[in-house]
Amino acid sequence: MDSDKLLFSNNKMSRIYQQLVNEEDARVCTDISESACRVVPGNFFLQVATQFLTKLGDAIANPKTVLAWLMSALAAPAAFTAFLVPIRESGSLIPQLIIAAWVRRQAIRKWTFVLGCVLQGLAVAGMGVVAVTLEGSAAGFALLGALVVFSLSRGLCSVASKDVLGKTVPKTRRGRVSGWSQFLAGIVTIGVGASLLLGTGEEAGMTRWLLLLALAAALWMLAAGTYAAIREFPGATEGGGNAITEALGRLSLLRTDREFRQFVIARSLLLCSALSAPFFIMLAHQNTEGAIVALGLFVIADGVASLVSAPFWGKFADLSSRRVMIISGTSAAFTGLALVAVVNGIPAVADQAWLYPLFFFLLSVSHSGVRMGRKTYIVDLAGGNKRTDYVAVSNTVIGFVLLAAGSIGALSSVISLAGVIIVLAAMGLLGAWMSSRLPEVTE
């Protein structure tokens, strides 16, 4: 009871919340229940804390950095490394229609998120065990297996989190939950990158990475605890029928709901901000011969990007998540085009290691905006139980799009890496244009 009072009946916490969100409108809780409105400050901070822990865990166990390095260190064939990002992203998205059919029958949905966090923690811990017990193809298969569990567990969290956010935090305040959590996670991520830059021997490096994986596992366990403390009130439930039948029925939203269909198309095109990142790094490795480009420098760039941009994007998304999608999508596209122009137009700097993390930073800022904009937009677009359906259908479709878009990487065998980046930039510009055709949903 004391902890309950500390979280939900604390005047100091309420004042801090009011300062963070500039709370002045007494009618701000128009789209959540009166009971939920009374405990918004406590729920707000618990969700900021949870997202901080999970975002930091994601940064530490990033498949483009930590897991790719681990695959290489364990002498796993390159084919295994190529599957890391597709499994990590698509595995959490494709099953969400079926997951949502189950989540929708839960009056209290925070426990679905808690379960997902625990499973993610166990999966990352399993990766640490693999690192010290296996090598070669056996290690590759084991790591991918753990990543499948991790990815599917992320799907549980993704479906549940947006619905719980919509039930516990009112419109015009939701973007700041992600904004502040990304800001805090960005600070710590910079420290992680710095620790990589300061690494010396191989043995010390392996020890450091194993400790980081253990830390990531602990972060997800802590996130499960903070999310369990959220005060969520029972919501609407429906169904009880076959999950696959219900899932297929939800897909009809793409045909019947024009605004939602336009959002899914725009979001698909804005994947350019995520898909471009590995090609930035590959271009850097190619032009610098991998001599000075340190993994830690890119991790630091990613952390600084979250640090400086997340609060801005979060507040901006509460004003107009649609405009955030337009601006950040356009920015991601022009960042790619600018990098290609500099590398090809100024050969004297093409081999400079500092150049690529700089553009990676700009891309990360843009990607942060794309993520913030589309997450806030879909929560505000729908209400009630419809929100769960929107999230599940959107994420499932995006999962398949990711698998298809992954084939863009095959273009690098036909055209240059710069050419692939230009193709992705064109996607981003088209996605920004599609976003401009969406209706405003923030009021």
C-alpha cells in the first residue's frame, strides 16, 4: 500500500509530471476513463521507466552490433549473421494478428507485456550461455534460435504496450512517454559505446560483451517489474473464437478502413530509415577498409541521436504525429542522398572514418522521429479495442514487408552500395508524401 501511495498519490510526483508535460488543460483526459485519469502521473513514470529499460536492453543486444560481433567471434558462418536483423524484426511482427486475438480477450493486458519481458530476458541470457559453450555452426543455430524466442516475445510486448498506453495515458501526452525514455536510454547508450572504444585485448573484449549480455537480460527482468506496477483498469473484451480465424478477419481492415490502409502504406515506405542503417556501415567499411571505423563510434552516434532528438520528437508527436512522419521521413531520405553525394563528389574525405558516424547520427535522429511519429499516430488513430487490431494488423503486414524489403540488399550484387542507398532514399521521399495525405488525428 505504501508503494502504491508513493507511485499514484504523491503530490511531488504529480508536480513533476505537470512540469514535464506542461499540464494545464483539465479536460486532457477526454479519451480515458475517470479512474485512469486519477493515476496518470504514476502510470506515466512507470511506462517511461519500463521503456527506458527495454530501449537500453535493445541497444546493448542490438543484432547489428553485439550479436553480429558475437557471431563473428564464435566463428559462425556469415550466412547466420545475414539472418539476424530479418529474424529480429519480422519475428516480432508477423505473428501479431494471432497474438492480438488472444490479447483482446484479456481485460487486463499489462501481464502480456510482463510475460514478453521475462521471455526476452531469458532469451538474451541464453545467448550469453551459447557464447561460452558453443562455436561455429552450432553457435549460429543456437543464437538464431534464442533470437526467435526473443523476437516472438517482443511481439507480445508490442501489441500489449500500445493498448495499455492508450488506456492509461491521455492523448497529447503519449509521445512524451517514448520521448523521455529514449532520451534517458540515449545517455546510457553513449557510455556503452565509450566502453567499446576503450576496449583493448580480445579476451577483455569477450568478457565485456558477455557482461553486457547479462546486463541486458537483467534490464528486461527489471522492466517486467516496473510494468507490473502499472495501475491498469479492466477494458473491453470480445471474441473467444479461433485466433487464426479472428486474425484473418482483422485483415479486412486494410480493405474497409481507408485511413488505416494509407497509414500502413506510408509506414511501409518509411522503413527506409531502418533499412538504410546497415548500408551506411557497409559503405564505411568498404571505403575505409575497416581500418579505423570502430563499432563503438556508431553506438555512440546512435545514443547521442536518441539523447538530443527523442524529447523533441515526443513533444512534436503530441502536437502532430503526422507532421513528424513527414519531416523525419524526408530527413532520412536526404541524409542518404547527402552521404552518397559527399562520398562520390569529394573523394578526399571518402576514406575518413569520422564521416560515416556523422551521417549515421543524422539518420538515427530521423529514424527516431519516424518511430515516434508512427507509434503515436496509430495509437491516436484508433480507440478502445480497435487500437489492438490496428497495431496487430499494421505490424503483421510490416513484418512481411520487411522480409520482402530485405531483398533490396541483394541489389548490392548488381549496383553499388551508394545505389542501394539512393533506392531507399526514394522510398523515404515517397513515404513522406504518403504521410502528407494522412488525416490529422491529434486534437
